[in-house]
Amino acid sequence: MLKVVVCVSGGGTNLQAVIDGVQKGSVTNVEIVRVISNNKNAYALERAKNAGIEAICVSPRDYAGREQFNEALTREVDAVSPDLVVLAGFLVMIPPQLIKKYENRIINIHPSLIPSFCGTGFYGLKVHEAALARGVKVTGATVHFVDEGMDTGPIIMQKPVMVRDDDTPETLQRRVMEEAEWIILPWSLNLIANGKVTMENRQVRVSE
């Protein structure tokens, strides 16, 4: 059984997709042992509690500096000894010590087809605003391993979403979630939990 910690900052729709997958049996060999948010008002915490999952807040605002916050976040992840950490809309820079400790055991969902519209400053609605401003015809979402860079880790899975002529950032964001994010994050987690994901020289191989 793969023990998973999910880190999230906002509403937690990707978290809910994973919870639903576990409950329905489309995500197997997975136990979500803790949900961590940097925002005490995040609805994701309520989603976790409703599913009987321990939910805690670790906010930078509660610490004197970033180093203290990084130590606290690492400590709270370590406390439940997870096999995998899932970043499901976590808008906080992951501490270097956490990335090193959980090398190739942290995954992230990003709302674009990396390497497009990713990196510093590209999060949430900003990603979709940039995609529409550039006039792309296809966007999507990416699940990738987390390394020391920003959205630079090895790619596990991607799913495209067509852009419509009448799209706004809000409508595009919603469709990318519905047609890509909520599908490939649980799918990737299930594959990892069942030994279907391997990596060599930063190239991910997925077997069905």
C-alpha cells in the first residue's frame, strides 16, 4: 500500500479527484495518510476531513522566516513516513531538503503542457491567461516528478485540451481541470502505486 501525503493550497479539486478514485477503486494500493495546506482557509482541508483523512495547516505566516517554515513542513511530511508526496495545487516553493529527501517521490500536477507556460510566475489562472494571450490552439495538463527547478522534473503523463475561440481564462481553466487534471493525476498515482512507472536518465517509462 502506497502511503501518500497530498499538499494543496486552495479548493482541492485535484485532491477530490484522487479521493474519489481511491473510494471508487480506480486508484488502487493507495492510502492518503495526511493532507497539508499552507492556507488554513483552504476548502481542501474540509474535503480531507469529510473523507476521514487527517488534515493540517502549515503556514509560512506562522513562522519567523522561510527556513523555519521549511523545517516545519519537512517535519510534518516526515511525521507520517509517506512513500509519495503529491502536490495538488500547492502554491509554495518546496524546501530543497524535502526534495532531496524524497527524490523521485514527489509529483506535481501543472495546468499546461510543459515546457509551455510553466516555471516562475505561472500558476493558477495566470497559466490560462498566458495560453490565450499567445493564441495556442491546444493546451492541457502535465504530471511530473519534482526536482530542484520550477516545473523542470521528468514528465510522467500529459493530456491535451483543445482551446476554443470563445474561451476565457476561467472557462479554459475549468475545462483543463475537467478534461485533463482530474483524469491524469489519479491515473498517474494509480500507475505509480502499482509499479507501472520507472525512470532512467530522467526519462519516465509507463507500462500498462
